[in-house]
Amino acid sequence: MATLYTHQSSNIWKTWTLMSFFLVLVIAIGWAVSWYLNSPVILYIAVLIAFLTNIYSYWNSDKLALSLAHAVEADGTQYRELHRILENLSIAAGLPKPRLYIINDPAPNAFATGRDPEHSAVAVTTGILAILDRSELEGVLAHELSHIGNRDILVATVAVVLAGFIALLSDFFLRMIFYGGGNRDRNVHPAVYIVGLVAIVLAPIAASLIQLAISRKREFLADASGALITRYPDGLASALTKISQYGQGLQHASHATAHLYIANPFGKEKGLGASINKLFSTHPPVEERVRALVGNA
């Protein structure tokens, strides 16, 4: 059965692999555009940006995620009991207590972020505090602590910055190609141009698919590990059920950070939108997660 540290070393390896992949992807895009526009300086700029982005994403992705969520640090007096619950669970998990943040939003949700257990943070919405009882809240916080213990928050938060950067970079280079001219007198087969354009267009899609692959599996692992911390899987199962029944999404939901949350931050959708959302969702269906928890009880 999965334990709190089952995939810790694996996720550290995944982080470096992910960062290396994006580094190579950015350099490849920069090379293609510099070759097309016959301007080597573009490649140098792409290489520099790629290295700087990797460094920034490693050290500051948690700050970016908290900022996008409009999270503020939880006051020690006002949220004394919440701090106490998180501290007790951290001791049980063998982890340092993360920084605690509050998101002023009626939609129930939560997420963890940070590059390692010593530099981690947990954010919860005011909505989740309003609808969950203590055992359910403990289940949610234990789930987030499991993300921290398993070291998959680093993979997730790095993906936030790098995937968004790839999308912006691809759009920028596409504009340069269409409006920046280029050396069109070279005897180059049109297929080369087509392949280059397709690569630039597909780069953001590839980045998004990586986020999906990372996110779905880690939710099941965090659910199982969180249940081990509290020794009460029904608490988390009940919390997930309540969260899923809330119809509205977060006020500041973002596709860049959606995979960080314990549940889909966009709320329920109907019709065709629901089918598309399920296909590209960063989270497995709540029903499957609840069945896994209850089945392992």
C-alpha cells in the first residue's frame, strides 16, 4: 500500500526531467525561429530565458501560485484552531508545519505548494472551513500534507510556471514569424516551415498534457497517504463528496494552477462543456476517489 514517502525520490527525478524537457523545448523553439528569421541572437535569448525561467520556477513557483489564488497568510489568533490542526497532522506525518494561507472564497477547496517540506505552504478557502467538520478538515489537510511529503508539489508548481511560459513564448514566436519577415530567399522545402510552425503551435498543448499526466495519478496517492495520516479515510471521503456537491467554481480559478487544488476549481459544468471538462480535467472523478478511499478503509 502507498505510504507517505512512496514516490518522494521518483517525484524529485520527475521534477528535474520536467525542467530539462522544457529547457530543451524552449531552446528548440528559439533555434527554429532564429533559423527562420536568420537571426542567431534569438537563439541566444531563448537559451538565456530558458535557464532563467527554470531557476525562477524552482525558487518562486510557490509565491506565484499563492498570488494567483489571492491567498493571504492565516492570522495566528483568528485561525488558531486551524493552525493547531495543521501542526498536529504535520507531527503525525513527520513533516515541518507548512505556512498556512486563507483564500477568501465561498467555494470549498485547498491546495499545497512549495519546492520542499521546509519551504511549503497550504492554502484553504473560507468556503471549505464553513462546510466541513473537524474530521473532514483533517482529511483535507492530511491530503495536502501528503503532497508535500511525496514531493509532488514541486513537480506541480514548477509545471505551473513552465507550462504558462511555453504558451506565451510560442505565441510570441508565432507573431515574430508572421510579422517579423525572415530570409525567404533560401532554397528550403515548404515542409520544413510547416513542421516548424506545427511544433510551435503544439508546444503549449504538450505542456498541458504533461500537467494532466502529473496531476491525476498524484491525487489517488495523496488520498491514500492522507488516510494513513488520519487513520480515518471516511473523513476525507466525506469531505470530497461535500466539495464536489458545491456548484460554483473559485472566483480566481486559473487553468495554470487548477492541478494544484484538491478538487476541480471550476465547479460543475453541464452538457458538452461537462464532457470536454472531464476529458481535460486535472483531477480524477470524485466518485472514483471516494470508492478507493472507502474500499481501503
